[in-house]
Amino acid sequence: MTTPKTNAARLLDQLKIPYELRAYEVDPNDLTAISVAHKIGLPPEQVFKTLLTTTTEKEHLFAIIPGDSELDLKKLAHAAGTRKVELASLKEVEPLTGYIRGGVTVLAAKKPFPPFADETIELFDLISVSAGQRGLQLLMSPADYLRATNATLVDLTKA
């Protein structure tokens, strides 16, 4: 069975960025990045989850953080130059990104919201992010991911 290409994978093809697609079994009751990490054989800190957030000004931002970490909303607000940031509601995620929970990625998202990636992303030779659907991850170098997304590097996680 071949793995279908997602829009995120097609975008990387256009940018001539190498990646590996890795499929895994989806448990709809456990969509955590930690669970995904176990299934694809990587440590959770190398599997980055993408969260959609909303600013005080009703603008949206992507936060890309390690799978075993929690987003520090104050740090993101500071980095984005806004007063306050909160997680977007689940009902907003798909209409705004084109992706469902457990499959959200910055790559080829419906709208190009500013992405902020946790600075630990650069500690690894290889990272994993959602390929844009549940059950499929993209493995690639952090430098290539940052080039494809144009993400701003900042400290985003709670200590």
C-alpha cells in the first residue's frame, strides 16, 4: 500500500525539500504527540506538534512545540508582540487551517498564519511533524522545515 501524498508533502516536493512520509495507526481517543512518537519510533521531544492560537487582536498564529512540552502562551504573546494569546477553539481549527485535530501542520495550511517554532527544534538532525492528516508524519531536517515554513525561532515552552 502506498502512502497518499498530502498537500504538505506536495509543497515540500515543489520546494525540493527531502522528507520521509511515515504512516502510523491512529487511535482517535489518543491523538497526543507522545503517542505518535512511540508509534513512529522517535523520542517525543523530536515529534513537533502544531497548535493554532488566537491573539487579543483576533489574529491567528501557529505554535510548533515538542510533543512532550506545553505551550507557554505568555512567551508566544511576547514573541508575537501581542498582549495575550490563547489556543484557538477546536471548531475553528479545520475551517482556518484545512486540517483536523491530530493532523494540523503549517505546511500548505489553508491560511498562512505566522508560525513560531520552539528553539529546541534545532537540537535535532531529524524532526517529525504532521503531514496534514492523522496517521501520517513527515520526517525531515529542522533546517528544511524552518525554510519551508519561514517560522520564527523562539522559546515557547513552559519550564
